[in-house]
Amino acid sequence: MMRCGAAGTLGKLRDRRATPHLIECLKDTSWKIRAAAAQALGFLGDPDATEPLLETLRHDEQVEARALAAEALGEIRDSRAIQGLIHCLKEDENIEVRSLAAKSLGEIGDPRAVEALVQAFREGFEDSIRRESLYALSLIADVRGLETLVDALGGEEWQERMIAAEALGWIADTRATRSLITILSDSSPYVRREVALALGRIGDEKALEPLREALQQERVEFVRRGLREVIEKLERTS
């Protein structure tokens, strides 16, 4: 039998024949080996590891092992992990584990996670949990997250505003147009560019004149390029 101590190497080889051995390593008495096995199973991406990793996520007392199990489940992208990750997002005592659970819910992309992610963003006091929940909502791009994403456009952190703008662009609901227009003059050029691109994806002609005005005032070249591209696109389709 392969030694559990070689767990990391087994994962990097990307050979799923190692999955049963790595699953056994999740029960090892050493938390370092359990954590390495969880990480390796994420590298392999084998759905057969989903339930064992969920067991680790639920019951392992070591934070590192739970964190790597949460991350691995996102890499495997098996929808059977949704409920376990949602429970972890809500109940785990460790901030890093909860943040990684949110991240993995986004990577799996199952709309069943939207409600829990919205709650985590709205009620979370930790920046990492809020940011990962918001980013997960952007990946899922479900209209049920629309109100939360619109609210995030007014957040204090520019990263949150940028993620929210990107997500609203992928949802492509014209109800977000007015809110996006209001932050075309955001203090961050990265946010301004993402807002322009989002308005382009939404394709609402009501944004055309505000975009032209924004272009006249903009001084940052990469933002100007984005504005020009979006204006040209809307002009062709309007």
C-alpha cells in the first residue's frame, strides 16, 4: 500500500487510481497527513472523494484539514457537496474554513447556494467571508442575488464594488442599469472599467449617453478603451 506521507505527490500526479489510498489517508492519526490527502484529492478532482471529504469537513477537529477539504470540494465540483458546504459556511467556527466553503460554492456554481451566500454576505462581519461570498455569487450569476449585488456597489471596499459590477454584467438584468450608471465615476479605475463592461453586457441603450459622458471625463487610458468598446457595441445594437 502506498504510504500516506506521499499524499501530496499522489495528487500532483493526477492519477485517479490513487483516490482510494488518499481517502484512507483522510482517517490518519496525523492531521498533517489528513490535510495533505484532502489537498491531493482536490488536485485529482475525482467525484468518488466527495463523501469522504464531506466527512472530513463535518468532523475533523483540525482547522487545516477542514479548510483543505472545503477547498478540495470546490475543485471537484460535485453538486452533492452543496448542502455540506452550505452548512459549513453557516456553522463552522473558523473564518478561513467558512471563506473557503463560500469559494467552493461559487466554483461548483449550483444555484441552490445563492440564498446562503446572500445571507453570508449581508450578515458577515469578516471581510474574507463577505468577499468570497460575493465572488461566489458572481460566478453563479443567478438573478436572486441581484439585490445583494446592487447593494454591494455601494460598499466601502473597491474590490467588492468591482466584483459586484462584474456579476451584474453576467446576470445581464436591465434592473441593474441605473445603479451601475451611478458609479461610472467611482474613485477606482478598476471599478469604472468593470462597470462599463457590465453595462455593455446588459445592453441597455439607456446607458449609452452616460457612457459617452463618462468617456469625456475619463483620463485613465485602459478605462477609456473599455468605455469606447462598450459605446461602439451599444451604438451598433441600438
